[in-house]
Amino acid sequence: MSVIDKSSVGSSASAEVRFTILPDRMPPIPTEKMTDAQRKAAAELCAGPRGKVEGPYWTIIRSPGYMEHIQKVGAYFRYFCSLDRRINEMAALMTARSWTQQFVWDVHINQALAAGLAPSTTNAIAEGRRPTAMAEDEEILHDFVTELLTNKSVSDPTYSRAVSKFEESGVIEILGIVGYYTTLAMMMNVSRTPLLDKGPLPLRPTPELLR
């Protein structure tokens, strides 16, 4: 997690933005210091497709009962969701951009590219712009998620286009993806979860954040 040093932001589009990395408020808990409930929740997560506790789940393990349930939701969207992986990852990236959630973006950008999302599309999302030359399903998803995040609902035309393309089940899964990664974003932005490799933060602030 970070704070923005606005003194380094000039009027030039190429201006550098410096970040100050703040300390992790909820770092990993050594096994010997976990409660029995935390050890049980950690063991259950490690037995699933993730194989280990990392990232947001070091924050969430502070409430092990909650972790037992939400990690199953996350596993569904990451490993079993019926949506095309490209669409799934695009929704995750758009949610990460909305919250400037560096960890989610850092984890999902390569997965999105591997799933076939164009670099020009991911770059535009990162910069807070509407991508050009999107596939039809990407355009419908972009309009739906943008309207949802901006207006907290969607209009009838936007809803109808989404249902026509993804069916009602797909619309529910899109909403679930946005909701899940919004939850993670809130938790990690508050707990200041660092990137897995402790590398530079991938997202610059959007123009709105620099005003």
C-alpha cells in the first residue's frame, strides 16, 4: 500500500509520481502464534487449489471463520468460474483499477494477458481510459462494470446487452467477481498488503486522484 507524493506531480503527462510504501498493518502470522481456529482455516486453504496462505488471506485470517467461507468464493471465481477467463480477468482488473489496488492488479495482469486480453486494453484500463478496439464481449463487460462502479447500478440498455451476451448466470458471475475483488481491495488497502515480490507498485494514480 502507498501514499502519493503530489509534490512530484507536474502538469506534464510524463511527470513522475513517487510512492511512499507504508508498512504492512496485518503481516503474516507465524504458525506457532495462530489460534486453533486460524490454523484450521489456514490448513483448509492450503489443501485447496491455492496451496498456501498469501496476500489478502494473511489479512483475512484475523477472522478465521470469515476466511473459511470467503476463500471458497475466491477459489470459485479464480478456478471454476464459467465465464471466459479473459472476461473474468478483465473484470478483476477493472475492479483493481477502481480501487487502485496494487496487489490485485499485480497478480492478475499477467493472467489477463495470458488469457488473451490485449496489452492495449490492459494499458488503457491501468490509465483510467476506455480501451479502443475491444472485442464485443469486452466492450459489453467494460460498459457494464464501468456503469456499475460509477453509478452503483446499471441502466436497462446496459443490463439487456450484458444478459444477451452472458445470460443471467454470467451477469451474476460478473457481479460476484466485482464484489469479491472489491472486498479484497478494501481489506488490502486498509491493511496495506505488500506485493508478493515487494517490487514497484504497478498502478499510477488516476487523474481524479491527482486533483
